[in-house]
Amino acid sequence: MKIFKNILALGMVLFLAITMSAQNYKTEKNNGTAEGRLYWDAGNGWEFRNGDYSLMTFKAQKNGKKVNVALASTEGDRDVASEIKNVEVIVVEKGKTKTGRGNLADGITVKL
């Protein structure tokens, strides 16, 4: 299962695109889960050297006809929750796309 194939930040909305393969749901190793990481900083300057960045790990879990995406952990000192107000997740499965919206604190649920 590929997660976060496309990541695009426009303004203060973060878009995550998840490509999920049905064959991966059937494996014991994967069990309908995926994870991906996203690096975020100011985009200019060198303050990341002093910890002004965030390396976020997201986890996705397919439960029946839903995919739940949550921020699992962060590294760095940057307060991304104050910058990223909304997150939109696009799940691509069997050539069809479904979208869910939420925020970093509460996570995102996409109905398949």
C-alpha cells in the first residue's frame, strides 16, 4: 500500500493523497494499514538547524468502508498545528477517489 503518494500544501490546507491497493489489505504484514512521513519548515532560511521544523508521521487504517488517517508522531520544534488548519485526504482505491477533511488534532476519516 502506498501512502501519501502526492503531498501538496496550499495556503494553510494540507492535501494528502493515499493510494491503497486491495491486495495489501489481505496480507497479515500490512493488515490494511499504511504510514508516511512529511517534512515541514518555514520554506526559507536556516532555522531548521535550530529545530524549527516538523517531521510528521501519519498512519492510515482501513476499517470496513472507512480509512482513518491520524498524525501519529512529530519530531522537531515547529508548531504545525498553528499553521495547518485543515487537512484534506484523498484516497485512491481501484481507480476511484474519495475525499475526507479534518485537522491534525482530530484526524481524518474518508468514507469509501
